[in-house]
Amino acid sequence: MSVVCKVSVLVPVYNVKEYLRQCLDSLAAQTLDGIEFICIDDGSTDGCSEILDAYAEKDERFRVIHKENSGYGASMNVGLRAARGEYIGIVESDDFADAEMFAALYDVAKLQDAEVVRSNFWDTAETRSTFHEALSGHPYEQIFCPMECNPKLLLALPNIWSAIYRRTFLFEHGIWFHETLGASFQDLSFSFLVISSAQRYFLVRGAYLHYRVDNPNSSVHSKGKIFCVSDEYEYMEEFLRKHKRSASQHRWAARLFFQHILANESRIAPEWLGRYWERAIRQLMQAHRDGYFEHELVYHPEEWVVQRVSCQQQKTLAALGCWLRLQNATHVYLYGAGKVAKQMLEVMKRHSIVPSGFLVSQRAGNADEVDGIPVRTMAGTTVNHEHDIIVIAVTPRKPDVQQEIFFQLERSGYRNVIVLTKELQEALA
């Protein structure tokens, strides 16, 4: 007689060979009867595939699914579809679990008839583990409906891997992972969908999962995932609209989004911060129009972002400072009248800044005006050395030319000169 599958543990795997055996050994040591481990190999290239197959060959509880690389969300959904357990657990392949983890969580789930049982966890580095009470301040040891009794749970750290979830609960509510590339905050939307849907939620104070904080390749260290939080917010909003959820849930989604946009800000490369905030503000302004978000940001977005970003990134501060200088100048002149200067003109116009003229070294070959703005030589223009600004808008691909123009202007007594480097040009745009 076959043993009923009580818990299916999903293990997404991608190039974590250094930590994988410790993770799999901790699963093999689980004390719960009726458990399966579904390892989803997301196109690993470092030898993880062979390690997984070896474990599956000697332990029938391990099932391995090899697939082409398509990201964390897609891998988790493959695992969900393959799962046979009454409950779903998650262990990331660079983490590991105490031997009694799933027996303890499953026993509580059955006793309480819970849709979700969630615990705290251990922060682990090398050989040391520190208790992390992520659920502090929330009600332990009692069944509750989060949206009715404790919606602030939505703002807690989304430690989705220290919990188990009733499989039928997930399917009945249409809860799936967001299938975006890489490991890109999909836990944020999954946690929100679960908490906003659950009627029988249970928290235990203990900790069983060891969350590795010293993996240099972990997705939490990525600086390239610019729009991931925005993508997850759109996924949450799509879910709420599809299921006709309350205005209160939309408000909590916007609040959660804003919290994580702030938290993730320091991980964004300086040259992308402008675009990062541009999209986030557009989403928050829409939430405000819908009645779901209230914050000083929506009334003074430019001032608020200047204050936020200038405290974070020096490159962006230079760009924002440049805009402020241009907006407050008596006159602004663009040195150059070619492609780069014309592009800069369009950017300035979008910010309601109209230059007083184009400056060129010689008149030959240049039109008298560009878009109604006069083209003049330095000798034919009166520029105030103290209050007017000159932007050197010649191709950044020729820094030596930019530098020579800068030195010429400096020797002539001009102090308010901005060199339009490639980085500054991208940041201003």
C-alpha cells in the first residue's frame, strides 16, 4: 500500500553547486513520512543536474525535472503542477532545513485545519545561525484571517520558504508565481496573493529553515533588476482586479509596493535610478487617482524624488543638480548645434527649459537657427559669466573635444559650464 503524499517540497535549482548537497542532505533527513522533493533544474550549467540525478537514483522521494532556463517563477509553477502532496513546501537550493521542519509544520496544519502554516527562520552564514523573528508583532498560535484581523502581515518580510500551503487552497484561488526572468522578487507577489486570499492562517514562533545570507550569487545582491518590483506590483493588481477584490486590498498592495520600491532603491545602478523612479511614480500616481494611495510624493513628486535619490547616489545627484541649475538659470546656452545638441534641446523642452541660443565656434556650415532658437558664435553673443549656463553638447564619444572646449571657456572666465558626458546625458534623459 502506497503512502499518502502529505507534503511536496519544491526545490528550484540554478547553478548552486557549492551549496546544493547540504540542501539535499537536509531534505533526505526529513522525519515526515509521505513527503516528496520536486527538484526543478532550471538549465543549470555547473554540475547541479548530475548531483540531482544522483540523489534521485538512490532516494525515490526525490523527483527531478530538467528544463531550459526560464526563471524562478516558471520553475516554481512547473513544480506546483507536478506536486501530489496535500501541502506545498519550498526550500531554496542554497538553504537547508532542520530534520523535523515539515513534520512539525504538517502536524500543526492538520491539527488547526490551516490553509497556511508559517514559521520564523534562521539567518545562516558559514557555520553560524541567528534566529530571525520575521513574524514579531503578529499573532502566534491561533487561526486567523489576515485581511480581517491582521492585514499588516502583508508588509512583513515575504519568507515564503518557511511555510507550507494547502495545495487545493492555492489552486482554488488561482495563486501562481509570476513568470518573469531570473529570481526577481516573485516571492513578493506570491506572498501577497496568499495572505490576501487566506481565511485560515497560522503562525508558529519557532524556526526550522536556515536562510543563507552569505551566498554572493544570491538574487538579493543583484543590482540589475530595475523594474522587478514594479512588475510584481502590476501582477498583484492584475490578480486583485481579476478576482474583484476590495478597495482595501488594493490600498495594501500600493502600500506594499511603495515599501519595497524604497527598500530596493539602493540596489539600482545610479544611471538607472531616474527610470526606476519614473515608472514607480507613474504607478503610484495611478493608484492615487484610483483612491488607493495617499502620500506627499503624489503632490510633489519631483521634489520628493530629488530628496530621496540625492541621498543615495552621487551620479544621479549630479544629474538632478544639473536640472535644478538649468531650471534656475537666467539663460542657458547649448555649445554645439549638431545631433547631440538637438537631442538635448528636446530633453530640455520636455522639462519646460528653452535655451537662449546655440553657440558654435564658427558660423560656416551652421544654420541661422534651430527650431526657432538662434545659432551664434561666442563672439556674437553676450553671455553673463556669473549667472548664465553653458552646456557643452557635442558628442560624448569625443571627450578630448569636450575637454578642450571646457578649458577654452574656463580661460575666458566662464564658471557655469556643464559638460554633457555620456553618463550625464543618459541620466538627464
